[in-house]
Amino acid sequence: MGRTRKGERQTALVTGASAGIGVDLAECFAKDGYNLILAARTESALREVADRLAKTHGITATPIAADLGAIGGGKKLADEIEKRGLSVDVVVNNAGYGQAGAFNGSDAAVQLGMIDLNDRALVELTHIYWPTMMANKRGGVLNVASSAAFQPGPLMAIYYASKAFVLSFSEALWEEARDTGVKVSCLCPGPTVSKFRERAGTGKTRLSRAGTPMSSMSVARMGYDAWQANKRVEVTGMRNRVTASLAPFLPRTMLLRIVRNLQSPL
Ligand SMILES: NC(=O)c1ccc[n+]([C@@H]2O[C@H](COP(=O)([O-])OP(=O)(O)OC[C@H]3O[C@@H](n4cnc5c(N)ncnc54)[C@H](OP(=O)(O)O)[C@@H]3O)[C@@H](O)[C@H]2O)c1
């Protein structure tokens, strides 16, 4: 008889699983035998990912198209999951986007939409599945924040603030879940190869020239391993780790100038 895999008879819901880091996070769970529910807006891409992972890893993968930026999008997705007779043991809140530029003159719908997706939907989904996880004493939440979470971000203010929220919320939940068997981790990637930059418009900032972005699979693997170990916070890459740990010790005005400089156009 084959070896039992870690995720046997458990299901991970991965949001933003049609592209980038989410696809690779889904693969990490699939490799360990977790069944998958994959959510994002682009159904064709989700289906492709689901078919590939199901075939390669011998799991079931269900793609569900969902706009999580819409108010109530998380509840709508959960209703659809229930309608299909599926349950969720692990929530991977990965869907998110950023927008570079000054707050003045920015598009309100884009700014508020970022909060709706990066924060509101993340809380909504976590709130829906958290009681079952706590009752079952297993499963948990893997939230994707950013290295942006560790300081305010002039010229990308809402994105940085939205990720600071994710970090703070995740750390609080980690403590609430201590000794329950429910695992909580906050993955904080630095620049990573994906479609993020295209949508965020960060390709023309000084920060974009400051180093080589990591591959989405290496970032996903670090996040997955951290979650399995119930590590509270995982910052990817040595440079990002050093920066994140120095941020609280720098004079705030200096820190703000440095970030503004990095977020300035080339
Ligand atoms: N790449 C980086 O440099 C970087 C750095 C730090 C943190 N992050 C974070 O990592 C996470 C994943 O980003 P990524 O780099 O993989 O970017 P990506 O390649 O742009 O992928 C984003 C994913 O989110 C989904 N998504 C976007 N809007 C959505 C909506 N309204 N409803 C449902 N799904 C939606 C996208 O699918 P659809 O378009 O099909 O909906 C896609 O699957 C994000 O939270 C991002 O903030 C990225």
C-alpha cells in the first residue's frame, strides 16, 4: 500500500489560482495530496491548471470562476462550493493586485477595489471557514501579503496599507489558533515573476531595477513549507528579510523617503 500523503482527504481552496504565485501554491498542495478548489475570474485558465494538477498529482481539482473583488464575492464563492457538495480545510488567500502611483489623481474604483480584494475578500473567506477549522482542529489559512506590509508605501499607498492589514490580521489569527492544530501563516514575497507587475504598473519604478525577482515557484514553495510548519511569517529572499527586519528601527521620516524614492518613476 502506498504512503499516506499529508493532504489526504483534505481540500485546499486557493484564490488567484489562474496565474502566478497562486498556480504554484496550488501545485505545492496538490503534490502533498490535497484536493483543490481553484478560484479566480478567468475560467479557462483555471480549468487548464485544474486539469494539469489533477492528472499529474492524482487529486481532484475543481475550478470555480469568481470575482472576489465584488462585494459579497467570498460568500458567493462559498455558496457555490457548498452547492457542489465540497468542503474546505485550508484557505489560501492569494488573489490580489497592486497599483503604483500617487494617491492624488488615482482612480477611486481601483484603490477601493484593491481593499475589497486584498483585504475584504480575504477576511470574508477566512471568516466563513475558520469555525470549521477550529472545530476540526486541523487545516488553516495561508495568507499572501507582501514585503510591502512592513512599512508605509508613498506612491503605492493603498497597496502597502492593504498588505499591512493582511500581515496584522494573520499574526493575530496565528495567536488565536495557537495550540489548536489550526495553522496560520503569512507569506510576504518581495518582487516575484508573475503578471502582478503588468497590472500594478510597477515595471517603471526604481524598485523594479533594484534586484532580480524570484520565481513564483520558489516563493510558493517557501510559503507552503512555512504553512506546514505553522511559521507565523515568511518573508522570501535574504534581501527582503533584512529590509523587513530593519524597517521598525529606521527613523520613520527616513523610511518614508526611502520607499518614496524606490517607488518613484525611473
Ligand atoms: N508578484 C509580486 O512581485 C508580488 C510581490 C508581493 C506580493 N504579491 C502578492 O502575491 C499575490 C499573487 O500575485 P501574483 O504575483 O501571482 O500576481 P498575478 O500573476 O497577477 O496573479 C493574481 C491572481 O489573482 C487573481 N485575481 C485578480 N483579481 C481577482 C478578482 N477580482 N477576483 C478573483 N481573483 C482575482 C488573478 O486571476 P484573474 O485575473 O483570472 O481573476 C490571478 O490568478 C497577490 O496577493 C500579490 O499582491 C506579489
